[in-house]
Amino acid sequence: MNKELIALKDNHTWDLTNLLAGKKAIGSKWVYKVKFKPDGSVDRFKGRLVAKGYNQIEEIDYFDSFSPVATLVTIKLFIAITVEKS
């Protein structure tokens, strides 16, 4: 957890600001996972800090959402154009 917090701070993941009047902060939680080596032995333990976005209410806490997704067709097209243009 300490390594994750240090990485978030070093990467300037967020800026501390004052909360707007009438708004409440979104909570967070830790998600833990065990990473394994190919032989099945434990490689490392990993912890991630994630926001509880599921607590938000549309049109109150947010108005729009955008999640870019690159499909295989898009990637193939990008590669073809890149090859064509050298």
C-alpha cells in the first residue's frame, strides 16, 4: 500500500482542493491481488487504491462520461495507414 501511495504522489495523480458546497466526496477502497509466477509460486502482492464511482448519481455527481476503447479494427486501420504513409 505504501508503494502505491508513493507512486500516486510521485505521478501527481491528484491535486488537493476544497470540496464545493453541497457536494460530498467520493470514497475509495483498497483492492488487493496476489500475482503468481508461471510456476505457480507467489511473485508479489499488489494493492490498488480505487474510487467508489458506483456511489455517484447521474446528473447530480456527473453529467457525461467518456471511455475511449480501441477495437481491433481501429488498430488494424491505424497500422495500415502508418505503413501506407511510411
